[in-house]
Amino acid sequence: MAEAIRLMRETFEALASGQAQNQVRRRLILPTGSVLHSLAGAFGNYFGTKIYSTHPKHGANFFFVLFDAPTAKPLALFEANYLGQIRTGAASGLATDLLAAPDARTLGMIGTGFQARAQLEAMMHVRALADVRVWSRSEQSRCKFVEECSAFSNVPVQALDSAEAAIRHAEIVVTATSSRDPVIQNAWIAPGTHINAMGSNNSQRRELPPDLIQRASLIVVDSIEQSRVESGDLVLAWNENDWNTPRLLELKEISVQPPMWAQDRITIFKSNGLGVEDVAAAAFVYEKAKELGLGESHS
């Protein structure tokens, strides 16, 4: 995770300087309920695309194809479930490092599914947490999450009985759910809190209520272009004029010029996930594999 956060910092700095490219997600929706998703990017000596299929009843299948930028030669095909999980966590880690209180020690989490563990790992890498509180709709899921996370963490992780109990008084908040409707309330969020909302990349789903979106002092997204298409948290809360607010910035902007933390300010990182993040993560893995001599016998 430490390497992944470093990579995301380099990636967004490269986007800011024009040394990296990103292509927003595209979706092909079938009458059967199956969806084909694709997103692409270029970073350093590499470019590539992630393609994945989803079905509400049958789950998701992730793949990433990596190419050599100077020659366009195909280099590697990845099964990309974990690749996406760790780079998503790392992007939240980077945003938290740039936006959260420097001495933040309390984390509240809603959601204990596939993405939640990487979110927790990332928060632990950028802040010296002393208390982690989690809630999800399934008691079995949240208890299992606590058991798994307690095995690799020396930070107390507690499963609480309500979303409000998990979120009130938390200095950092993570929402990692598939919910269609808000999972937290504005009244639960204290001034000075930083929120990572990463569960939804669908224009008709949101994890945050509109009054919290309006209240936030600063909203950071990984891509405004992509957010206008798939950030339900913003799309459902804003009109067209709101997209021009100076409160809205991209992660690449604050990566090169981090804002000063303010005690009375609420900040939100609305993560959707970018193809260029996958390129950076896949390139790192590919180079490590080359160092180990893996894959050299295949053409």
C-alpha cells in the first residue's frame, strides 16, 4: 500500500504536468443486465486499458492490458481484481494525506465489502490511527471484516450497531458501499472532518446527502470530466452552475499545491477511479515481474 500511494502521487502529479493521460470510463449496457466497462490511460513508458464485465446477479470480472508506449507492443494481461482494489485504496490514501487533519486519529467506515479493506489499509498508512469504527448492513459481514482487519492491524477495529455511531466524532470518514441512497447524514459530520466517498460510480447512486455536498468547503474529484457522467453524489445534488464552483478541484491540482487544513472546514474526496491509475499500478507490477524474470519464456 505504501508503494501504491507513492505511485498515485506520482500519477496525479504527472497528470497535472501533462506527462500522463486519462480516458474516462465507457459503458456498453446489454438488455440482459450485463455491462462492459472500459477505461484507459498512459503513464511514463506505458499505456493500457482496463476492461471488465458486471452483472448484478453474477458479479464482476476484471482484466487489464498493458502496452509499451514507444512501440505499442503488448506486454502483459492482468486479472485485475486486486489491482483495482489497491489503487482505489491508494487514491483515497493520497487524498486523505493531502486533506485530512495532520493529527487525525479516528476513522469511521460505512461498508465492509471488497473495497473496504484497502481503504482501511490506506488510511493506516497516512495517519496514526488510534480508533477505527465500522458499520455495514450485514452484521455477519462487519464482524468478519473486524476479525480479518484485526489480524493485520494493531489499531482497534470495532463493529458498531449503527451507521451514526460509526461516523459521529470521526475525523476521517470512508463510505465504501453499493447503496443507491445516502448512507450518512449531514448532522453526523463535524467541522474539520475529511470524507472519502468511493462506493458509487453511477449517476443514479449516491452515498452522501445533498445538504452535506452543499455544506462542504472543498470537494476534490479524480476527474471532473468523469464525475459529470458518473458521480451520483454530485450529479443528483447539483445543477449545471454548481459545476463551476471554486469549491470543486481535481486531485491532480491539490497533488502539486496541497491546501492548508482548516479546523472549521469539511472536505470530500469523491473517487470514481481512473484508467491512468491502473496503468501506473500495472506498470509497477510488470517491472517487478521483469526483475524476477517472470514471463520471459512466453511470447
